[in-house]
Amino acid sequence: MPTPESPERGHFAPGVVDHNLGMSDCCSPKGYRSIFSEKRAQAEARRYRRRGLDRTSRRIAELLKQQDIVGRTLLEVGGGIGAIQIELLRAGITRAVNIELTPTYEEAAQGLLREARLEDRVERRVMDFADATSEVAAADIVIMNRVICCYPDMPKLAGAAAGHTREVLVVSFPKERWWTRALISLADLALRVARQQFQVFLHPPDKIVATAEGHGLKTVSTQTSFFWEVASLRRTTAVPAK
């Protein structure tokens, strides 16, 4: 769903969250594919070619570039066309893995990788990351950009991301403000009117951060814009054995 800042991938999050919801209770694969379609992926790829990263993605990339990322590995959950991965690979990341819930972004993403001559340094996988954590290796850096508000079970997804983080986790989510709730509610209404099999969620930011910190991470910085908050967390304990 479009964000307030750009047509690029991002997710609104209205309503009260019931963490007992499963994927089948709110969001079918068909619903995700209709929102995050091949057409949308191609549009995002065209925009990236013309204008580069959107503001929130650029903030995440610049935040990580200020750290020692040379030689590090990257895992991005819901990275879409993979624009952040491309920028960080150019900045010194050695390898990246992207996890997508649906296959609709794969063609556009592979096109960008071919143009950047980075195909051999990125592995793209289609799965529900929160349900398949044992199939994914930990990485030095983990990113979830405008993803967690699309998923019903925030503790499960945030915990999985934190548990796969060796060094740094960066996650973005909507700020909890009246204007974000208003914008989000309008978006949610439009989804219902259109009979989309897709639901979005407002997960409290403090609980998102607390969940990650409960997996051995500590918040080191937060940045905010009109709509989005970006939190950076660093590991303080060893990554649990898988």
C-alpha cells in the first residue's frame, strides 16, 4: 500500500491488534498479491531507477553506512525490489538474503540486480519468515522496513528478526500519533470497500522495540519523520543457537 511519502512499498496499520490472529484470519496470499502486485513492483523499480531510494529507505541506508558494514552480511525481510540491498552491497556488504511473502516482486528485483551486476551476491526467497525461521541463517545486519505493520503477529515476526540478528537490527514502523491513525483509518476503509483480503495493523512502537530488546538487543538510536519511526538496535548477548 502506498506510503504518505512515496509510491514505494510501505504499509499502513490501523485498528487494535489481536496477536491471536493468524495469517488465515486476516490476510490471504491472494490479498497480499493484489496489494503488492507485479505491476506495483515494476512501478517501484522505475521510480528507483529515476530517483533512488525513498526518504525512509535512504535514512536506513545512511544510518548503516555510518557504521562498519564492510564485509558484513545482510538479511532483509520484505525488502520488495531490493533497493536498500543494492545500495548497501555497493557500500561494502558482502552478501544479502531477501525474504518475500509472495513472488510478485521477484521479476522486478532480478531486473535491478542484473543491471547492478549483483545477481551472484543476493539470494531471494519466498516464504513466511516468521513461520520458517529455522530455514534462514542469521545475518550480521537485519532490516525490516515498513513491514511489521502488515503482519498480524508482531511478537512472532519481531522476535524472529531479532533472533536472526548477529549485530544490528533496523526496523521502521508508523509513529503512534493522531494524524497517522487518521491516514491509516482512511486507507483501511478503502481496503474494506474494495473487498481486499488484506488487513493492516497498528502495533505499539514501544512493544515492537521491547520485543526486539527481549531477544538480546539494545536500542541505540531512533529517528522520526512525519509518519515513520526508524529504530536501530544492537546485540548485547550471543545469538541463540538454531
